[in-house]
Amino acid sequence: MSYRVCVQDSGASFVVAAGEPLLEAALRQGVRLPHECTFGGCGTCRIKLVEGQVRYEEMPLALSPQEAQAGHALACQARACSDLVISLQRADDAPAAERRRAVVRAVRRWTPDVVNLQLEVEADRLDYRPGQYMNVLLDDGTHRSFSMASAPAGNRVDFHVRRIAGGRFTDEGLRRLAQGDRLDVEIPLGNFRLHAEDYRPIVMAATGTGLAPIKSMLETLMDDDDCPPVSLYWGVRTEADLYLADEIRTWGERLYEFDFVPVLSRAGADWRGRRGHVQDAVAQDFGDLSEHALYLCGSPAMIADAKQRFLALGADLDHLYVDGFTFQHEAAT
């Protein structure tokens, strides 16, 4: 038995066999769907079911029961139970991804595990939405994904790269990379972006280098008369991992009612700030999240737990935006 899947946004269609993941069938037939980790951890392949039903062999980590009930699905794990009409929910104003050459302008090690990579892309001006990411294309046909950490301005862009021991690019490649080297990149990608149209107070929760797309968003809001109140919760292991804390503390001078809360999961005895997990700190400080826009970026485990906690506190799925990253393919944010 097989089913037909129609993509409402593009008019494309493909056939999926019973028990076959939607993403696998789409790619096999040349229909491109956004994806990254392919095992349900990041949420990049999230779609909206306009018509039809799907099932899962096991509920994916990046999809909450509430999201599934509201008609959302993850294409990499969903199996069709009928013919389907799906929507990719891509922002109407999002620019199309293009392959470009980029020149390395700086490689700076902030901590033993985090590197600041600065690229100049061969374009008059880069067009992307704060929160999106790019792919670095490698010679063997694979890629590594990194979120832009700076607001769109000209053709230079910053990235926060977490070193993965033994990683071909994040470890070996970065050690060899020098100013003036060239990379092939695909930019921009992803549906995670700032939703300025929400007009709601913002709560942002990030872990590790999940700070990168959050930084891009906040830089965009700086000096904006319409900037809403913003609370940023950044979770890392130790105080030494707060690689950008001093800079973040200055952002309050250019953002309206900005509150920065670093949270350490393995804090030393001298730490006087918050301890534990970042989602716990948010839940402790906000008894009601029904009027907030929420942005979550970091590990799939954090995001899965945070979504459950925040939905229980009244968060609206229509104003809860997530970007989970994994390291199976070094697809680190």
C-alpha cells in the first residue's frame, strides 16, 4: 500500500510506502523538505498536516504531544496513514538558500570548546532572517550546520562553533583554518527566526552555543523603539563556559527592559548566581507564560522538557519557537 503526499506550499507531490518515513520518500523522489538530524531530535523537518493522518513507531523527542494534537508532525519520523496534504510553514518573506563562496576573516578560540568563526560571504549583502543557519559544504558531499550569530548587515557574519572531539570540521578542520581560507557554504536555511509581529514580551532560553541565533535576534532588536521586554536565560555547565557573558550584560543599554540570567548546571562553590537547568529557572520566575513569545535553542532534551514545562504554564504553541541541535552529524548550532 502507498499514499500520495502533496506539499501545499510548492505544489510538489510524492508517493510514500506504508511504513516509510515521509522525509525518506520525499528525498528519494527529488522533493526537498527541510531537515537536519533525521532522527527526530532537532525539529528542523517540522511540518503542518493540512489533511490526513500520520503515526510514529516511537514519539520523536522534538515533537510534544500538544504539537502533535495541534496537527504538527516531524517528516523524518512520521509514517502516513492516508493520503496527505502538508505545509512546510516557511516564512513568506524568507529568502531562498544559495550556494556561495566565503572567506575566513577570523578564527578566535573563546574557550577550549568554543570558537568564534567570522566569514565574509561573496555577496553584496547577505539576506537572511535572524535565527537562521548556514551549511558549510565539505569535499565528501557532507555538510556542517551553524547558526548565524550576528544580525544581517553587509556580507560579514559571525558563528559560534562548538568543538566536537574528533570532528572532521569542528575539531580537525578548525585547527587548520586560517584567515583568507575559502569555504563553500549554503545560506540561509531554517525556519527558526525572530517574530517581531508578535508584539509580546519575550522569554529566550538557550544552552551552550544555542546562544548564537538568539544573539542574532537580539542584535536586530537593539535600538528599536518597538523592542518588547526581553528575558534571556543562558544555561551552561560552568562559569568558564559563559564565553560572552560580559558582552551580554551591556546589551541592556540598547534593549528595552532586558534581563539576563545565566544558569550553571555544574557550578562551583564560588558561584552566586542561578544553578540547575535553564528551563527550571524560567519556570521558577514565570508563573504564567500565556502572554509571552518564547524562543528555545539548544539540546533536544532541554527543548523537550522546556516545552512541556512552559505549555503547562500557559505558553501558546503559536508563539513558541524552537531550534534543537544535535551532534550526530556535527550539526551543532
